[in-house]
Amino acid sequence: MPSGRENGVNVFDTSGLPPLDDSRTRRSPLTLAQHATVITTRLVFGALCGVIRLFRGEHPKGWRTIRYGLHREEILDHHAPPADKPPHRAVVFVHGGGWLMGTKDFYAHDLIFLSEAGYPVFNVEYPKAPEHPHPRPLRSLLTALVFIKRSFPEATHVHLMGDSAGGNLAVMAALLLSDVRLLKQVDPWCDPKKLPKVLSVTSIYGVLDRATMLRPNVPGGAALLAAYAGQDALKDAVGPEHSITPMDLKFERHPRCFIACGGDDPILPSSQIYAERLQKEGHKVVLTTYPKAFHGFFNFPEGEPKRNLRRDILTFLDENFLGVQSR
């Protein structure tokens, strides 16, 4: 149960959490051109979000905001499914925005379909770059997962999901939870016994490799990488501190994976490259491409690609895990 309220947010007991420490996340400063790209991208993204919100109407009911950590952005929204629905394992969703913009509130309408199908939903907010670069957003997601398992006893197993940079964070977290060695490289504070088990991970046009972001047809891709992880993230080969995408990691275990991307998305190769690797290494993966769909279509007003994506996500979850219920 919550231990109090803070600015309208339910506050659970956060004692025992690791102290706020961004000393491991300090990176080389951005160039003037990269700073300009970051500022411009944030302005354009904010304007686009504002336009889309005009078509959305009121914030949907049923969401409850809860604090999971000590940073002001370490909060999440929880939406319980209808009481008449058979209970399923929870979905933990991580929003996109290039690691440096976006908000969970922008997804309040888009995630209701999961709750209506019987999946409890946790919609996670996190501190963003360049003020809080890698590995801070990933460490905050790990803190959220520990909190969810501790505060919701039924959430011993979860499905991870995210779009764009959130898809990156979701898949990265799934890999960390599957390998203690990788986990300790990112967050030595995190106790793997306190984390939930990951049943599956879904990437919606996620950033799954760095090389795709450096292609000429990805506007501002290099600046986003630099803002998130510093100038060394732009190199062809990186060490553990700059291994910020799943393609940078070596792993043996991987949860079942659903990868979705639009056919006209400039970072489509990122999804294709990662799906090909998973297939070659014998991991279970489904790759679905939506013709003529652009980056961000999960947030667009209703259309065929968005409807098909929601259908395919539920099919993936239901076919693989319908019998794995929360009680």
C-alpha cells in the first residue's frame, strides 16, 4: 500500500533503494552542432506531441501514478484490467523519445488495449539524457522492476515492452535480467533475486543497433547517441561502458521476442538486423513489418497499421502465454 502522497503521486516506501549517483553516467560534452540538434529535436517532438494530443481528448480513467524511486521522474502509472477478465501476467512498458524526451502520459490511451485484454499495465517514466545519460535510464528501469515485484506480489513474471528508445531499454533490460554478468556491468547495486522473471520482450521500432542510427537517412541519429552515451558511442567498436544497444552485447539467453517496425521507418534495418541475429542464434523471435508505416505510428491516430500492431501484440502474448496467469 502507498505510504503517502506527493504532488498527487502515490508514494510507496522507497527505503532500501540505492542512493542517487550519476557519477558513472558522466560523458564527454556535446558539440555545438549536437546541442543544436538535441534542442531542435526536442522542440519538434514536443510540437508533434501537442498536435496528436488535440485528437486524443481527455486523459483516460483508471491510471494510478506511483513513485518507484528517489528521482522526480522515477514514477510509473498502473492500470489494472477489468475484474471480469481472466488475469494475465503484467506488461511493463517503457516509452520512447530518443532517450532524451517523451513522457509516459503520451501513451495513456495507446496502452489501454492491453488492460482491456486482461494484462495489468505498468507505464514507466525515467530520467533522460543528456542530463542523465546511460546507464541512468536503464538503471531506473531496473529500479522500477524491483519496485513492481516488491509492491505487487502477483508480478513475479512480466512481459517487457517499449517503443523506439523505450524498445531499446526494454530489450536491454530483458538481456540484463537473463545474465547476472551483464546486469552487474550496468548496475552493481541491483540484486537479481529482487527482479521479476521476464516472459517475453516486445520491441516496437526499437533502437536495437548503433550502426543504423549513424546512417545518413536517420536525421539526428548521431546526436541522439552522443547525448545518450557520449562521443565514444559513435565509434565502430565499443567497450562495456558504451554497449548501449542489444547488438553490442554478447549473450546466450534471450526471452521470446516480438519485433515490430514500419516499412517506411528509417530505422527499420535495426529491427531486421537484430531479428536476423536472434534467428541465427536459435532464439525465438517474430519480426513483423507494417507496410507504409512510419516511425511513431503506435502513437498516431487510429489507422490500419496501428490496429494491426495491437492485434499482433495480443496474438503474440496470448498464443505464448495465455495459460500463464497471475494467480
